[in-house]
Amino acid sequence: MCDETEPKRDPDAEAIYLIYRNYVEHEDELIHQRTTTLITIQSFTLATLGICYQKRFEVAANCSQIKNLSDIGIVNVEFSGLMVALALIGIMTSIIAIASISAAKVALKQLEDSWDDIIKNKKITYLPKLTGGGNPNATKKGIYLSLYTPYFCLTFWSATLMTLLYFFSPHVQSWIDPYLPKLLLDILDVQKTCIPKALSSETLLLSLSS
């Protein structure tokens, strides 16, 4: 005897669902490939940066007359230039990964919206949503690793680049130094929160430098 509670199946909708699911799997595979490629490039770049940083000090340690890193001259400049280039590579690959992974995310969202319109118009209730098993939170959180890893890499390499330019480039250091005290005050917001109004900025800077 036929179960009256069983929903009426729609072969056309099921065929469309399989097409959409295949496309979702295709976009998921693209996200996986792009994330894996990004992590591989970032790993090699970070490892090379660490080797370059170590070699600077090894060169200085092998020269008995060297007292400061600046004394090794052109070798120091070459290592600094290579590390800056590595930081730029890290930044550029992160930006490219953000764009490509975001494009795949937009494609997935378009597929989900299109499928939602189909099941709404056909009034189909027995077929699940395309992603996350029908759970929006699962769909949203499932892509966090691929979505935010490029942003983490971009932040890391941007901070690394600024650090390299500041500590290893006298011209950049002389340009940033006049703005550094004000930057510290703006970040900490010490004049409004932790520091009494009677305490001046000059007194604060003297205490920070001592």
C-alpha cells in the first residue's frame, strides 16, 4: 500500500539538482586547489625568509672583524633586498588568493540562490539545499579556513615588509620616526583612558623611551 505521507517525486527537479550539485563540487574543488596552492607557496616563501634572516648573522659571525650587520656592506643589502622581495611575493600571492577564492564563493552563492528559486517555484520540499545539508551556519563556517587564510597571510607579510623596511632601511626609518610617537599615542589612546589629563604627551614619551 502506498504511503500517503511520502512526497511526490519530481524527476526533472532531481535531474536539475544533480547538475547543480556537480557544479557545487566543481567550485569546492577549485577552492581546495587554490587554498592548497596558497599554503604551499606561503610555506616555501616563509622558509626562504627564515633562511635568509639566519644567513645574515652567519655571514657576520664568520667575519671576526664584523661588529654590526651594517659592516658587511653589500651582502647586508642583498639579503635585505631578497627578504623584501619575498615579502612582496607573499603579499601578491595572498591578494590573488583572496580574489580567486572570493570568486568561487560568489559562484556558490549564485548557485544556492538559483536552486532556492527553483524549489520555491516548484514547491519541492524533499530535496535538500545544495550546501551544508541545509544548515546555513554549516555552509558559512565550512569555508572559514579557505576564506580567511589569505587575509592572515596578507596581514603577516604586510607587517613583515614594514618591519624590514623600518629596521633595515635608514631612509624609511628616518621618515617614520617623526610620526612614531603620535602613532603610539593614537593606538594606545593613552591620553583618554590610562593617562591622567595632567600628564603631557612629552612626559609619556620620555617614560616610554626610558
